[in-house]
Amino acid sequence: MKIKIVLDLVEFIEFLGVDLAFSKEIAKQITGDSSRYVVVIMGTRLGEFSSFYLQKNFSNIDLFYIGLEADKVRNNLPSNAIVFKSDIQCFTETLLSALQNKVIHKPAVQYPALMVEFVDYIIKDNNDSDKVIHPLAVMNIIQHVSINKNNCYIAADAGNSFCWASNYLTFSQSGRYRLGTAFAAMGHYACGLVGIAAGFKECAIGIIGDGAMLMTNEVSTAVHYHLPAMWLVMNDSSYNMCRQGLEMLNSDPLDCDRPVTDFALFGRALGADGYQANNSRQLEDAIVEAIKNRNPAVIDVRIDKNAVPPLKDRHETIKGFIND
């Protein structure tokens, strides 16, 4: 299980990225002028799905690793890395205490932040139409309504869902975002969402692919215990990560399409509130009402299946494995 936030991503503008959001374009900027940057890596084991092994490019940069599993990570770090085997919270609190009375001078030349900026994406003429919604518009609404205004817990399931979420959502409080990148099977948060809602007694929103939602879920459990768990289903009637990945790898296509599922009706059949959103306005209204009511809810979001998620770097890594 991964937790996205250690620092305040909203306020700390020099922050560069997180798991699945740290792109090769940023790596190129860092390695292009190594005198400008210090790279600090916290917690992650730097596996392929977390880092795309970009850290191998940092052999000439000041690189620090902080975490309790340092011994398991050394092989994934260049030889110049300085490793601190420490609890992250303990390390950062000690560091902040040591810096409290220090005068830190800003550089004379201000460098632009390299943070992957969230695209405030709104599709024109989509607010009142019966078309599909671009996934970036979905992330925009989740950011403004669920996170910024209501501080909901967010969990993203396997597939394109956590690629969009990890790249474009930001949090100003730790522990509000969860996903799995190791042995996280499809549907793990379609089920695990009820644990977040039950454990914290607060609204928890799962960003779930339609394929994962069809495989498994715990909507009935949330209804039984009246938990404020909300399934936001990214519905493109396809195993889209598989379909798009095969296309990007120039592989033969497989049958990844499915009949359209009405997940709003599915949710109501299980006793939850059900909403369908074909445009941005409907989606925002549905999330606002679901959070206000605090009932178990399933929100069926019809998304554009042709929108390409930010997975190019991972596909290039996979191509490298195949070519080797």
C-alpha cells in the first residue's frame, strides 16, 4: 500500500513528483543541470511501477534515500546515493528541528518549479451534453469538490484509474490518498474502500475502473453498515489499460471491450444511492450530493475511452525489457 503525501503538495512548489507522476521529462531536466537539484527519495522501494527506474539516471546528482527498508532498496539506487535507514516522520521532524534556527538563503536566480502541474481541464460544450467526460475533467472535479472542499479520503484501484489519480491529484494532508502498486489485483480498493470508510468514519471515495467494479466490490457491505463509501466508476466499457497498452507496444490486439453497464442502477439494486454522470456538471452535482448525504453511493461516470493516460514512460520501460 502506498501513501502519496509526505509533504504539502499544494504549498511546496519545488516538489517534483510522486509515484507514477515522476516522468522522464522531469528526469531530463534534472540531469541536464545537476548543480541545480538535490533529489530526496522517501519510503518507496523504487520498483518498476513506482519509479520506472528513473533513479538510475541520477548518478551525477546529490541523491538521498530515507526509509526503513533501505537494505532492500540499495540495489535499485546508483552508487552515489546516501542512504538513511530511518522512519520518515522521525527523520523529517529531526531535520526540521535542526533547521528551525538556521538562516536559509534563497538562490539569487529563481528556478522554475518542475512539479507536474495539474491541468485544469474542462471540455468545451460538455457541461450540458450527453457525451462522455474526459478523465482529466473527472480528476479536476474530484480535486476541487472531494479534496479541496471536503477533504475526503481517496483510494484508486488498479488500472488507468490510479494512473490518472496519481499524476493529477494533490493533497495538503498526509494519509488521504491510497493505492497499491505491488500485488494489488484489480478490485482491491473496490473492496478495501469500505475499510477506509469504516475505520475513519469519514467519506471515502474510490476511483474504480468499470472492469474492477465488475470483478468484485463491497457495496452491499457498505449498505449493511451504512458507511459513507462512494464508488466513482470510470466507465469506458473496456479493459482500457490492456487495450491501450497493447496498442502502444505495437502488439496484436485482444478483445478488451464489454457491453455497457449501468452502474448507477447496479448501486441502487444493492441498496446504495446511484448516480449517472455523462458530463462535468452532472458529475459535480452527484459528488456534492453524495458527500452531503453520507450514504453508500455508486457514481457511474461515462468517460472517453480514447483519452490516453500518462503511461508512456512505463510502456517505454516495458519495451526496454522486451528488447533486452
